[in-house]
Amino acid sequence: MNVGRRVRVPAPLALPAVAAAVIALIPAFYLATQAFARGAGNVWDEIFQSRTWDLIVRSTWLTAVVTAASIVVGTVGAWVTTRVALPGRAVLLVLFALPLAIPSYLSAFAWISWQPGLEGFWGAVIVLTCACYPYVMLPVAAALRGLDSTQEDVARSLGRTQRQVMWGLVLPQVRPSITAGGLLVALYVLSDFGAVAAMRYETFTWVIYGAYRAGFNPSRAAILSLVLVAAALILVTLESRARGRAGAVRIGSGVGRNRRNTASPRAVVGAVVASLSIIGVGLGVPVVSVISWLGRETQRSVPWADVRGAILDSFLIGLLTAIATILVALPVGIAASRYRSRFSSAVERSTYVTHALPGIVIAISVVYAGIRLLRPWYQKLPLLVLGQLLIFLPLAVAAIRNSIEQSSARIEEAAKSLGAGTMATIRRVTVPLALPGIGAAAALTMLNAMKELPTTLLLRPTGWETLATSIWKYSTVSDYSAVGPYALTLMIVTAVPTAIVTSLTVLRVSRPSSAGRQG
Amino acid sequence: MNDTPALVVDSVSHSFGALGVLEGVSLAVPRGSITAVLGPSGGGKTTLLRAVAGFETPSEGTVRIAGDVVVHDGRSLVPPERRGVTIVPQEGALFPHLSVFDNIAFGLKKRRGSDAEKRVRHLLDVIELGDLADARPSSLSGGMQQRVALARALAPSPALVLLDEPFTALDATLRQTVRDEVVATLRREGETALWVTHDQQEALSVADQVAVLLDGRLVQVADPVTLYREPATKQVAQFVGDAVVLRGTVDHDGVHALCDTGRVTLSRPAVAGPTDIVIRPEQIEISANSVDPNSPSCDGVVCSTRFFGHDGIVDVRLASGFVVSVRVHATLLPAVGECVDVRVNGPVLAFA
């Protein structure tokens, strides 16, 4: 019923929202400026080169293989955790989701230190698939759980076999979730820097980093970034469309009740084998490798002061990034959810632009912006926080928007009718109600910022070392015994919160009826 | 001064895109009265209410609250928070992060201090939830939540309280009780209320004045008795209660008519000629007649019966072939196939 309604975003909200949009557009602007610095002809020359074509083919191939593998592993994982009568399936789902918490560069180094021969394409495939299949598994598991089980009962009573029900009824209904997850995986692979760099497989991100480090041709880095952004933009567009369809499927279906799980011996044995393989490859190898690195630590004593310093630096950067990101995202999220208009959706979309920019691209464009525009901040903390903020802004805006939309707009209308003005309503009702969601967004931003590599690598202030950059520094020279303490700390710091968040989500999703909206 | 109505809606029209939802609605709500806006869902009731509250700005017309113009010709002059109009929404919409006490205190100018405390305590007593001041809304039953929503709306002493189908979320038995309590509270506190509902029984039983809104137009505004006895149109007659509609002819005297049930008296004079006759089921009385159902002296034959406990509905096929539904006392339910005499008590309505 929004047709014809004129909504004006109140000025105290509109001004910071516009500021957020402008900040979010900085990287795109500087990227374009830098790319076209030597004229449009140079851009075409750089793109239409056999080197560039090689790069496109290699990136596409890697993306395709990892996406396909993630879809298979993720769908199997979702099926095992929702449809097979295994004890402790909730724990299993959390274990399956944990590889999300391990940074791709860390697990890549873990694999190489164990099997140096894996370096290259297949190594990158294994590492990226392990990092990415949860993006397919979590939505598909949710969709499977959300399906109305009476549909399946009806189909069985109408003479379909279990197998026919699976392929003809269940799979078509979860397909939108598989598609959405798969596109997310593709986007991740295209933007990933750590795994391909560690595996020395030349894709866009690594070559861009190389071109930037070489320094003599900054416009080549920018031009390659533009090509990468174009591909990412296509994926983002497809992904948001697919997500819309996935959502529609779940809204339409009822709450699954009295579901019987498959207990046939074949299914159970298959599920156990699949679970052990997924956990072994995704979690076992990195964890065992990291622990074995610690075991090598015999000749030298652990430089505890350096480790402590890295923890503190990571923590401080994460905290500042989280605070800054939430402050910038909050007005946008409120405007987008409660004052829907052309203006607010334009602002919201501007903040999503960086979603299509891989971390390495954002880092490079912030370097350019820093040199041109924010000279005093160059190689200082604020510029690093800005770079991180740009990476995590889209996630934060979406999370805040979702958590605000969880509560009914009627509650805010009640507040207004009781005499609370616009800002008072936001302060007294909107924000307090969305606080759990805002807090979760802040925590997630902080975690991600702590393990983020490319931006930190390029923008960190002189003398700062985070856990991520320390791991990078020692791993690139294969000094794994030195990496051990940093790697273990990072794993603990990021895995524990991820486990908690996932289990909370799993519990909430599996009992949708009790989480009904407040009356 | 006190004669100024709490609310005056003057020629208000509104549309969503090409879809007109309100057309020239005019209504006055006197102070201290309860006005019900009755209409089917999609009839524009909620839009009217939101226009008064300030969440929707009607494209035409004027809205005055306590004499002050708040909307004029497509412009909202006063934002919702300064209209002095509070709402009791459908699902209560209590603030889940605040206690019952803080919910009720939300709209007070000063939320701390002894005056606020006194006001909230008073309202808690009025809604009989004095023990639950510190409870969270989620721990209350649906009926309790609605009572808190009412107390919250009354706390700032508004010029007008808007109730938006406040009890649809409650089950039937609870609805009756909570409704009685809410009406008693509104009456005791001398509040002015605009009450939107699609339930004609609710509208007729709670309101001093009922405004019937059909397809965006106010078709009739009247007290409940007048509305039921003398509806302005056939649609209103059918909407405010069960109705039997028969074809008939008005006599030349203009006060009698002939229809399938025989000669009836009209409640108001009508133009002679063909007409629709509207009879309330409770006006029709049937009595058993032992004649053969096929004989010409038989008024009608029972074709089906429905038993509700305290009463029942009997469908009678009249000699003309037309079937009328009659409400009868449960002990008087005839058997299917029996012949009955059909009599119409009191005056009926004619709509040409």
C-alpha cells in the first residue's frame, strides 16, 4: 500500500545517510579516475591483451569449479543435517559451518605446509571449496527445514516414491536457495585474495596486488580492478534476484512439523561417511596443521610480546571498524527500512556498491584516495578503518535493515501517536528494538575486520602487525613454526564466536513457531 | 467551547495511485462519545483512521481535531506526534522492550515523578492489571495486552482515541469480555473514541453513533437503533444485520405492500410500484400447520433446519418457490417437509 505515499526522510536522518552514500562511492570514483588516467585508449589496450585474457579464463575456471563443488558439498551437508536421523545433528551443522571462521589464506598455508605439491589450481579449489560450501549449506538447510512436510506426505500418499519426492518435489523447492548460495560462492571466489595468493594461482586479485606492488603501472591495477568489478557486479545482481526468489519460497511454505527423518541404513552410512569427509577436509586439515606448527616450536621460544601486540592491534582495529561501520550504517538502515522512497533506496544502493568490490580493489582505491584526498591520514589508522568500513558497510546496512524490519512499523506509529517525535521514536523505540540485530552486526564486523587480510596489508599504519598480517608475513616465507601462535590465536578468536552465532541461528531457525512476532 | 466536536472530517477523499479508497467522507465525532466506523475489509476504514492519526495524508478535504485544522487539501499541517490522537492498533503493538508500566507511561510528558506514577497506577487499576506493572508484554495474554494498549493510549489524555479493529486477534469468547471492559473503561473515563470494525454486532453494541463505510463512501451515519431499523439503503440493511430480501409491490396507499409472505406494513411511506422488501429474520414468525404441504392453503414448506443451541434457523420454501430463512426458538424447530404458516411482525422496509 505504499503506492502514491509521499515519504520524506527527516533531515537529521537524511544528512548522515547521504554522507554514508558519498563515503561508499569513494572507491568506485577513484578506481575510475585512476583507470582512465592515461586515457580510454590505454584502458582498451590493457584489457585486450592476451595476458588479460589468460587471467579471465583462469579466474572463470576456478570460479566455476569451486562453485560446482560447493553446491555439491553444501547440499549434501544440508541434507545430512536436516533429513537423516543422526544423533546430534545441530552440533553437526555447527561443525559443518565452522570452516567459515577460518580465513582462506590460513587454511591455504595449512594445506601447503602439509602437502607442498598441492600449490596451484587444485589446491586453490580445495581451500576455496572448504571456505565456501557453508554459503550453500546454511540457506539450503534452512529451506529444507522450512518446507511443509505435509506436502511430502501428500505426494507419498499419491503414489510417489521417496526418491521421486526428493527429486520432483523437494529439490525444485530448495533450488532458489541453492542458486542464491552458489552465486554467493562465485562472488567470494572472484574476490578472494588470500587463498589464490598462498596457492600461487594467478587470478585477478593476485595479479592486481602484484601490479600494485610493482608500482610502475598503477593504472593497470585499476583497469584490471574495473574488469573484476564488472564481473562481480553481474554476480551481485544475479545473487540479489535469486535471493528474492529463495525468500519467496520460504515465506509461502508452512512450518514443517512432525518430520520423520530417513533412518535407512544406507542413508545413515552415507551420511556418516559424508560428514566425516566434510569435517576432516574442512576442519581437520587446517586445525591439525596449525597444531603441528606449534609442535615445531622447539628451537626458538615463542615471541609472546609480538603475539600479544598482534592480538591488541587486531582487537583495536576490529573494535574501531565495528563502531565506525555501525555509526555510518545506522542512518542508512533506518531510512531504508522505515522511510522508503526513491531517495532512501538510492542511498541504500550506493552503500551496496562496495559489495561488488573485492577487498584488494577497495584497498587500492583507498590508497589512491588517501594519497590524493586524505594525505594526512595516509598510512595512519583512520585510513585503514575507512578501508575496512567500506568492505563491511553493505553487510552492516543489510543486517540493521533486517533487524529493524523484524519489528512492526505499527509499534513506531503507536509511539508517534503518543507524542514522540521522529528522532525520539528512533531513539526510544526503533533502536532499542533492533539492538540485538545491531549488536550482532557489530560483532560480526569486528570478527571479520580482525581476520581481514588485503586491506590491512596495504593500509595498516607503519609498525602495526595484526594476527592476519603476521600470519601472512611468516607464511609467505614458509616459516610455519613462527606462524603457529598467531594462527592458533586467530582460529580461537574467530571460531568460538562463529560457533556461537551459528548455533544460535540454527536453534532459532529450527523453532520458527516459538520465535513468532511479539503481539 | 465544549460543543466543538473532538473530530470533524470534512469531504475527505484519498486514493492509492488510481485506486480510490475514500470519496468525500464527512463525519463529526462529539466529545465523550464512541463512534464506530463499520465496513467490510478493504472498504477504506483503516485508511480513514490512519488519515485522522496522521500516518496517511488524504489528497482532499479537511480534518479538524478539537477544532484545530490538522489536514487541509492534501497537506498535513500537524505531524502525528502533535495531534493529540492516540491509537490502539489491531495487535496491540506494545513496546516489547519496555515493562507494562513504561509502556503506559510512554506518552506522558513527564515520565518520571509522582504525577506520572499516579496516572499510570490509576490506569493500571482501571484495566485491573495493578499487579503486573513490572511484567514484560510478552508474558501477558492477548486480552491483557489489548488492555495495556488501551491504557497506554489513554495515559496522555488524548482528544481522541482511535481503535483499529482492536479485538480481531482475540478468540471469540475472550473478545466479548475484553470488549465490555474496554467500553466500560472508555465510558468511565469520559473518553472520545473512533472505533473501526467490520463486525456489525460490535459496532451496534459499543457505539453511540455508527458510520457505515462502503466502497470508500459514508453511506449512513446514525445511532445503532435507527441504523438497524431504518437503514438508508438496501446494502446498509444487509450489512448491519441478517436480512431477507423479497420482490414485492407497494400499494397505492404507499404504506402497505404485497410480497411472497402476503401483505406487509411499511416502516416508512414508499412510492407505489415494484420494490425490494427487506425483512429481518426475527420479524418472521412461523407456526406449524397440519394441512397437506401440497394444498394451496399452505404458506410454506420447511426445506431445512439448522440448530444452534439457544435458537435455530429454518429455511422455508414459500408458495412462490422463494426460500426465506427464519430465526426461531430452539424448542420450536419444525421437521423438514412440514407445512408452516408464515407471518411477518411489525413494519418492514421497502427499497425501490
